[in-house]
Amino acid sequence: MNLITSRYFPWVFLVAVAVLPLMFASDYKLFQFTMVVVYAIAVLGLNLLTGYNGQVSLGNGAFYAIGAYVTAIMMDKWDIPYWATIPFSAVICAGVGFLIGLPALRLGGMYLALTTFALAVATPQLLKYKLFDDYTGGVQGIVINKPDAPFGLPLNPDQWLYLFALTVGAILFILATNLVRGRIGRAMRAIRDQPLAAEAMGIDIAMFKTRTFALSAMFTGIAGSLGAITIQFVAPDAFGVPLSLTFFVGMVVGGGASIGGAIMGALFIQFIPNIADEISKAAPGAVYGLILIAFMFLLPGGLASLIRILKRKPA
Amino acid sequence: MDGFIHQIVSGIASGGIYASVALALVMIYQATHHVNFAQGEMAMFSTYIALTLIQAGVPYWAAFCITVPVSFVIGALIQRVVMEPLAKAPVLASVGVFIGLLLTFNSVAGWIFTYTLKPFPSPFGEGKPLFGGFVSRHELGSTAVTLVVLLSIWAFFRFTKLGLAMRAAAYNPVSSRLVGVPVNKMLALGWGLAASIGAIAGMMVAPVIFLDPNMMAGVLLYAFAGALLGGITNPLGAVVGGFIVGIIENLGGAYVVGTELKLTTALFIIVVVLTVKPAGLFGKTLVSRV
């Protein structure tokens, strides 16, 4: 079979493109691309929950915050190596996600959006709370160190970090792709489109919904961990409503229920605000807002659907 | 004891503001089953319009009387231009548009008026607290204004033909259309009214919490909590819920959780109401036929 027409070609191409910055980009550009990977994982997490399962969450920033703080606290207080914190943050976030998924079962559509929005508003306050001060560092946050490349690899810390994030991201993307292609993915979509029919077919809606919540929280939490290591700093005010809305924007722009859309969404939320920022400090918000509305009207399936439409047209 | 009474009184004063915003939310919810996430930002924007007028030398009450109709027009326009085409769209699309509106209003306000905190004048004067020092002039005045607004909205829906038509359009759009009620116009009217109520609430709360583009996030959350507590299907319930949330917020902030966790109180109320009694205290339990 020809390489170009193979169904693995997009992924081979993607990996090739993804490795390119390692060789050519400056340290700052590399940092930006590392953040793209981080955002892509977070947007993918939200996409599993909202795009595939139809549970609209505006509060995934809370899971990102938990992941970031788990990593920061473990590195700062107990000197645990950065890579070893990621499984912990995945497990903790999945647990929290599962618990939040339980009341979410009783909330349909708009109410869930509202409650998770409230969660996003409350997150910075909870992180600042005095009782946890000893661990979270309160308003000051926690500063952590950038890891060096192991095994004497000839990479500087930025290059290593990018490669590390990329590897974690690739594993998670493969996991998610296989998941949504299989039985579980079909069940998730069935619950989104026709809950009644899904239940009649023997799908345990409560079980799938809470576990999707846990899964989404796990992805987002891992993104949070990677984000904390990349930025080398966590502080409560970074994890407010804007962060959650950023993920939401990324998901809508990239395209709901699309794995590749998560990458496009991440590129969008990393680079478009930078460009808009040059016009005015307030411009990124306006760009987000207007683009959200425009996408809802013109391209509800996001950029991913645009590619699908272009493909379908005869050349 | 004095402190306790004082907390209750300021709870009622802020509760009145939450009640107004809750009422605005319920009006749109009843008609469209959408929760307008942008309600707070629209109110904030209106408050900036009022401030601009006042700074240009317009007397307070004149600025007030200009801001309310302007907000009405903005609200009605948003319904006609943005919301109406999406009336039948899935939840994700409406949430997306509401969030889009929220972000747009927030950043446009930041763009035009900057993000610095601005004091907003109170029309009720600074003078000494009244009634033995329990009530500040602004608390009394803003509560009075809130009550007048709530009463006139109630009277409008109860006694006028237009109010009846709006209720009909919200309750049963199909039948209303059949008997000649212009349902879409009624929806636009509802959005306009909601925006006007929000504008008044914004102007009443701004002297207390200062004006900045993010000022309404907390207010909106408390209003959500109030609307849910009272029952989002019941306007009177939402108003009562708003007042209750105002009192809970003040007492909780003073005696239980401290001011740092005030917003978390709102989250807590929302989660408890939605899980324990989703219909709220006075709302109808929704039964959907399958």
C-alpha cells in the first residue's frame, strides 16, 4: 500500500511535523510548542466529555489546576522527580472527576454547564484557602525547577521538555483514538445523541457518564501536570474562569467529537491570542468571543469539519 | 447582636441585587430554557454606559433613565441577531454563543474603559447610616429601587395585555402563535427587559463593589444560586431565592467560612439545590414524557 493513502499517513505526518521544532525552533518557540502539546491534551480531555459524551463542561480548568498542583506540591515538598508525579496526578484527577461526575449525572445540559462554570469561578478561591496554605503556598503559589535531559542526552532542558510532553501527548492521543473508535466510544456517542435509545440497548448511562468524567479529568489533569513543569510555576489566579473558557474555545474551534480537532484547537488557543495581543490587551478576549459566536453559526463542527468538507468535494 | 443585625441588613441589600439578576435570568429561562451566562457582563457594560454619561456631566437620574432604554435595545438586538437563529440548536451551541457574548462584552469593556477599578457614584448620598447605624443610605436606597423594579415587573406581567402575551409566548409558543401572539417579538422584548433589569442591578451594585469589567462574575453566580434555590421556573421564587442567597452569603462570610470562600458558598448552594431538590423551593417539578 502506498504511504500517502495509508490511513496511518496523517499520524506519521503529524509526528514528523511535531519533531521538527526540536531541531529548528528557538527556546521560546519550543516553550510555546510544548504548551500547544499541553493544551492539546487538555482540549482532548474536554472533547471526550463534551464533544463525544455531550456533557458540557465549563470547569475543566479545575482539573487542570489539580493536576498542576499535585505535580508542584510533590516536586516542591517531597522532591519527587517530575515524571513520577504524572501517574499520581492522573489517578487523583480521575478520582476527583469521578466524584464530580456523580452529581453531574442529575444535571442535564444547561445546568451542568452552569454548575461547572461555578466550579471554574470558585477554583482560585479554593486554591488560596488558608487551610491548605502550607502545601499550596497560598496566593504566592509554588515555583518548581525545570528538569534536565536524562541519560546524558544532548538536549537542552527546553528541548527535553518538549520531547517529554510530546511523548506523553502521543500516548494519550493514541489511547483516546482507540477508545472512541471502539465499543466505549460508540456508547459515549449514543448517550450524547439518543440517551433513551442507548439505555434501551443496554448501555449503563450512569456508569459511562461518570467514567467519561473521570477520563476527561485524568487527561486534563495530566495536561495540568505537564503545564506546571513547563511554566515552572503554579499560582491560584492562573486557574480561573479564563483557563476553563480557553479549553472550551479550543474545543469548539478545533471541533467537537474530533481527535485531530484537539490539536487544531490547541494551536489556535496558543497562537491566536498572541497575535491579537499585539492589537490590545483586551483583544484576545474579543477575538475568542467573536470567533466562538462565528463558529457556532458558520462552522459548528469546528476546523475538523472544515477539513472533512474539503475532502468530500471532488477535486 | 448588632453585628448580626447589620449582616442581615446588608444581606438583604445585596440580596435585592441578586434577586434582580435572578429575575432577569428566569425571564430568559422561562421563554427559551437557556441560562444566559452573559447576563452579568451585559449589566456591567450598561453600568459603564451610565458612568460615561455621568462623567460627561449628565445628572445621575438622567443617566439612569438613558441607560435603561439603551440596555433594553442592546438586549433586544442580541436576541434578534444572535439568539433567534439558534433557537433550535443543541445545548452546546447556545452555551458557546453565551460564552462568546460573555467574553466579547468583557473584553470590549476592558478595551474601551480599561481594567482599572473605578468608583461609581451612589445617588443616595454618603451621609450617616440610618436607623441606629444599621442601614447605610445606599443600602436603603438600592433596596427601595430593587423593590420598585420587582413590583413593577410583577405588575407588568400580571395586569397588562403585553405582559399576558409574553407569559403566553413563554408558556406555550405554538398555541400563542396560533392565537396571534408575535412570539419572536415577545422573546426580543423579554431579552430587552432582562437587560434593563440587569442594568439597574449593575448601577445599584457598582457603588458597593466598584466598577470593573469583571465585577459581575460573583453577582451572576449568586444570582444563579438564588434562581435555582427559589426555582428557576418561578419568577417570584427566584426573587425570594436571591434575597435568601444574599443573607446566606453575608452571614456565611461573617461567621462560617470567611470572606475568602464566599464564591464557594454559591457553588455549594448550586450543587446542593441541583442534587437535593432540582426544582428549587418554589419551582415546578419538571416531568418529561418519554
